[in-house]
Amino acid sequence: MHLLMDGRENNSVLGFCLRMISQHGGNWPPTEDVLAQEFADWFDLRSVLTRDGLKELCKAKGVSLSFATLPQDIRGVNCSFHDKKEIVIAEHELAPLADVHTLLHEFRELMEHEFIELRHATVRTKASLEVQAEIFAMTCRVYASNKEMPAFFEMVSTVENRWLRYLGYAFVFAFSFAHLFGCIYMRQLEEIGSEAQGQRYVRT
């Protein structure tokens, strides 16, 4: 399927959505796995990123990212006006790497706005989008981590000392397991963090 390009594709997020429609329009909508993997590659997502790193990646895609004090029950918000896009994430992180997860969740909502404008919606209701955005965030993070693991194991394999090499392998395995656990159970981890601070957890 080919779409007429009229210059709007210079808007990075819109350009990504146009590319997805062009590649998968014949079998629309794509699965969340496909959408997440394509996005992770396009965004150059890595398993661990600092806030400055996240800002740089967003800036490269034409999205303004900031961190601010939000109402206690809000973890992140996004807005889109013409070609301007912005994501704001709560200043206080409730769980390790929650910033990355929240950013991906908000990106998924931004993309759905573009898909709707292009008359290629992928979900039918706001409630469905919330669920899909969580699946999207989790899948992006797992995919990015899986892509990095071979490089980590390759680095460890070059260590000459046998015991240090074994220790390195153990560390990579432990990190992989902890990261996977965090990807799958981020919502529950944030709920625990929220309850510990007497807050009500909501991601929007």
C-alpha cells in the first residue's frame, strides 16, 4: 500500500506512522509486537537510559520531553498540536526505569493520535488504548534488551580470568532477569511504590 507523501512525513512521529501504514496497510492493524519492534528500532531504544538520554532521543524525533511535578495520580501526559508534540513525565520515579516505560506509553498514545488522523486507528476505545500502550511499552523494552544481550555476552567472553568471566556471565543473567521482571511487572512495581508513599497510581 502506498500513501501520497505531501511533506507531513518530515514530522518524525507522523513519518513513522505513515511508514507503518505503507508497509502494513494491507493487513491493518499490525500486531502490537510488530509496532513495538519497528518503533524500538526507529527510536534507537536501549534497555537503560538516563533522563538526559531520553531527552536527546525525543529531541531527535521532534518531541519535547520534560519532567515536572504532576498530580499524585498522574505518571505522564502527552499533547499534540499541529507539528508540535510534548510529553511530560512525573519528576519522582516510583520504580527503577519507570521513566522509560512511561515515555513509551505516552509515545504510543501520540502515535495513535496520528493513526486516527490518518484514518487508520488501531484501537477502538480510550480504555483499549491504555491497555495497548502498556503492552507496547513492555514489548519495546523486552525487544531492546534482547537485542543488547548478545553484545553483553560477547564482552564477557573476552575476559581472560575464568572466575571473573563466570562472575560476568552471572551478572548479565541477573540483570537480564531483573530487567525482564521489571518490564512485565512495571505497573505492579509502581503500584507498590505508590502505596508506600500513600499515593493513588494511574498512568494516563
